[in-house]
Amino acid sequence: MIMKSFSLEMRTKHRELYHAITCHPLVSGMAGSTLPMPVFRNYIIQDYLYLKSYSEFLRVLAMRSTREAEREMLQRHLRGSAAAEIALQESFLPLLDISCKIIEAAQPSPACSQNAQVLRETSLSAPIHSALAAIIPCYRAYLEMGREVASHRPDHMIYSKWAALYSSPEYEADVLEIERAADARATAETELDMEAFYIRGCRLEVGFLDAVCRVADNGGGDK
């Protein structure tokens, strides 16, 4: 008997929304080395701010989980892929002339703030199954984005380095692991709620990417 996969079903059912992330102009711009560097610089600043909230999301969710294997997985992702993402962003800061002073003064854009607020509320009060459903589109989409950029072998070293992390076997392993955790939580009773959180997660990510592409280099704000 073939087990049903909630994560695969969501990607199939909501393919247009999911593709709005994976086929975003930010991705095609990096793949073709045509993305204006001020836009990427703004993306790095905003994503660096966002990753702090994302790490806290994993930490709180791990504390709340009553399943030992799930709790250990979330703690492992916090120490592993989430820490690697932050380290990647930090390695870009001097290359993009982003000083500590700029980072300290940077304000999250409205889209970034909304993402952070939703993550915080979800980690604290949503059922675990819903919280997992909310985060899996971001996990999977970044894997596909990384693969897309890497497959074009972009000329710019920064874009190649970004793609190398998100297309790596280590990152893929984390994606598959968290999808299995979400799939294990999906039941006839939880699926509708999980789907709603999945859809919102996709829309928030599209909004975040749209915002960083709209904003020129203004030190990280959304003005």
C-alpha cells in the first residue's frame, strides 16, 4: 500500500502558488546573473533579519513537540541548515559592503515583519501539524530555487555560492526529513487546517520575494 504524501499533494494541488516562489524573478535573475546587485543586497539584509525569526521558530517548535524523533529533528535543523543559512548570509555581508552598523540599523520590511510575526504566532500557539505545514513550502521551494540557479552555472560567484547551499545534499536531506514529519502529522482530521497553513506559507514567501525585488538598495528598509 502506497502511503499518501501530504507535502507532495500540496505541491501538486497548489502548483501555481508554489511555482510563484520557485519561478520568481529573483531566481531567474540569479540564474542568468542579471539580477541587479542592489536587489540581491536588499534580499540578503532582509533574509538575514528573517532568519533570526526562523531559527526561533524551530527552537520553540522543538520545545513544544511531544514526539522525540520530531523534536530531535527540529533541534538538528536549528543547529544544521538554519545555522548554515545564517553563516552564508554573514559571509556575503563584507562582499556586499554591508557593515555591522548597517545591519544593526536595518529595519525589516513590512513583508519581512509579517513573516516574522506569523512565524512567532504559529510557533507559540498553532498545533504542531499546522506549524510544520506552514514551513514546508519554504524548505522545498528553496531546494528547487537552489537547483535552478545552480543548473545555469551563474557567472557571478555570489549567486553560485548561494545556490551551492540550497542545492546541496545536506539541505535536501533536511527538506525530505521535515516533509516526512509533516506527512506523518496529516490525518483526515488535520489536513484542512494544515492546507490552510501551507497556502499561507506560500503566499507569505511570494510576498517577501516580491518586496525585496521592488525595493532598491536603501539599507534594508521597504520605503
